[in-house]
Amino acid sequence: MIEFRNVSKSFDKKIVLNDISFKINKNEIVSILGTSGAGKSTLINCINGLVAPDEGDVIVDGLSVSNKNEINEIRKKCSTVFQSFNLYPHLSILQNITLAPMKVLKYKKDKAEKEALALLEKVDLQSHANAFPASLSGGEKQRAGICRALAMSPDYLLLDEITSSLDPELTAEIMRVLNALADEGITMILVTHEIGLAKKISSRIVFLESGRILADKPKDVFFSDAFGEENARIKDFLARSEGL
Amino acid sequence: MYGENTFTHYDVLLWLVGLKATLSMFFLSSILGCLLGTVFGLIRYYRVAVLAPIVFSLGEVLKNSPVIVQLFLIYFGVPMYFDVILTPFEAAAIVLSANTTAFIAVICVASLESVDKGQVATARSFAMKETDILVHVLFPQALVVAAPLVVGILVNQIQVTSLISIIGVIDLTQVGHILNQRTFEPFIVWPVIGVTYFVLSGTISYMGTRVEKKFRIPE
């Protein structure tokens, strides 16, 4: 379980997260929705320890992100896929995927490569194993990024706006991959502005605005007409997002 | 009379002595300078407490003062105050190594900082240790940026070594002085010395370009 306990974070006196408290259970797929600057990416980066909360704590399976001795154990449990791919440009796709398993999980090269190739096959990238990131399209890079995250056999998959840099066709590619992952029962926390993606694969929606949680509901409730009627702000956000 | 003391075949041996001194000084100061400069650069990049400001200040002094002044200070000053005897070669090696260290440290910091911060964040998010991040993520990418700059430093270094003649090292430039004073043929002596430096610099530049290509990120 991932638990946010009264987490607050500011950057240069601007409050980005304001007293956030909520939990994410295993096997849930939680989409974090919200306007730009709502604090979505900061929230996800508080889980993997890339951002340290100013107040409060994030507990992942009993481990605290505030404890320097536990942060790497948390990072082994949580793999992140980034909006801007962040593939290592000097390494082949196969090397990108096997680097962390070999260095962190101490896999032998053979085992790491075997598992990496299996992951690449799942996302239809096996022919690009020895290619370098510069020669791949955006969709291919993001699929490689997903494989790199999955290679660590994480308990939680953190996905930070992974379709933002992609055109609709490539976005559809990624959505197919995420659908497949959802069917496998992987716990995912997905920061996205793709309402369609959130509707399709999430079990729960958390809506952030100005650093606060405005709504935290099961998907069916969140997208129901009745809920929209009671929450003008969310209704307005959904209407604008779906109108794009 | 001019031209009475003509060149002999022993002058070729003298030229080789000078060449040996120049190349020895170049390799010694370059290798030491690159190694120490990298260490200093890492200290500054990781903002190691206490050491980082010291290394920065030292680097600024070394970069912003003339090499010739540093040579005089070390060669004449150190024996006076510290009861240590330094040969001209040793004094020159200390100064040129320290000078190279200062410039390599700056290149090291700049090239490490040029690597996209997202790369480091990604590696950290996968629980990679800082040493693994440095070796497998940062250095390979930083080398692409640093390589041409380091080659430039090395090309310049072979020419900077000519200053060591001022404290009596028998390098190529000192050989030029000796031959010129004996033969009074400056338009033969100095072009030969100049061409020697040109060939050395050109060789370093050519080899450096080939090494740079190896570090390039594949597309």
C-alpha cells in the first residue's frame, strides 16, 4: 500500500501540494487527473523519492520516503515511466532495460537480457533491441520506457503523463500496452490528461486542483452524470478535456 | 662572423633531447592534469563539503595567473622557503600539471552539468547507486561534451610546454635558443622548432578527433 500522510510541498514559496492524504492499495489502478500545475507530477515524484515532501510523509509498504535508509528500498518497489522518456541515449534499448536490473537487482547479464527481450516482445519492439533511442519514434521510446520500468519487477508502476509527448496515433499504441498491463493486475498510478485512458483502465480517480484533492472516487462514480452535477469544477474540467 | 658556427649532425641529437623533454613534460602534465582535474571536477560537481570551495579557489588562482609567474614561484620560491631542492623539470612538471588540473576540472564540471538532469533522476528512481550513475549514465554522456574541449587543452599544452625553457629545462625551445646563439641562423633554427611544435600539435589534434568519434552517441 502507498499512503500519503498530510503531505505538503512548495517550490519557491508556491504551494504545489497542500496537506494531501490518501491511500493506494495493491492491484488498484489510480488515475491522477487535474489541470496543469495542479501538483500531479510532484505527487508521483513524492512516491519515488525524487521530490522530498516539506511536511508529512509517504509510506510505501511500511517504508518511509523521509528515511534515507529506506528510500532505495521504496525505489526498488516503484518503477517510473517518464513523460520525456529519459532513455539513456548512449545505450541500446536492450542496455537501457538491463542496466538497472543488473546493477540494482544484481541479475546476471544473461538473465537480464532474456527478461528484457521477453518484455520487448510483449510491446512488439524486439526488432529494436540493439537500436539506439535516437532512431526510435516517440511511441517506440515510450514502449521502451515501459519495458525498462517493468524490468525491475516493481510492485507499483508510476506513469507520469506518458502520452503527453505523443500524437494521437502513438498515444493509441501506448494505451494498448497499458490495457494489457491493467489486465495483468499490475498496480498503477497514472498521471494523465487523457480522459479516455483514465476511463478505460482506471479503477479509481483522484482529482487534484491547486495542490488539494478535490475528489477521490471509484471510476464509475467519478464519471457519472450525478457526480458531475454536484461538482461544477470537475464537470467543467471534463467538458474542456473531452472537447479537445 | 655570422654563419661560422654551422650546423652539425650532433644538433640532430640535441633536437632529439629537446623533443624528449617536451614530450615527457607533455605526457606527464597531461596525464596528471587529467586525472587530478577529473577528481577536482567531481568534488565540485558533487559539492563535497569543505573541499569544493577549496578546490574552486585553487582552480581560479591557477587559471587566472600566468604560467610563467607560477614557474618562477615554484622554481625559485619553494626551495627558499621549504628547504626542498627541485630540478627545473620537477618544478615545471608541478606547475604544468596544476595548471592543466584547473582547466580540466572546469571542463569536467561543465560537461557533467550538461547531461540532462532527467537522466540522473531516472537512474535514481531505479535505486541505482551514485557511483553506478556516474560510471554508466553521466560519464559516457559527459565525455561527448568534454572530448573536444580536452583535445583543445592538450593541443595548447604542447605549446605551453615551451615556457619551461625559461627555468632552464632543455626542451625544444631551449634547444632553439642554444642553436641560435651558436649559429646565428634564426631563420633556420626557429622555423625548424616551429614546425616540430606544429607537427606535434597536429598529431595530437588528429588523434583527438579520432578518439572523439568513438565517444559520439549513436544515432
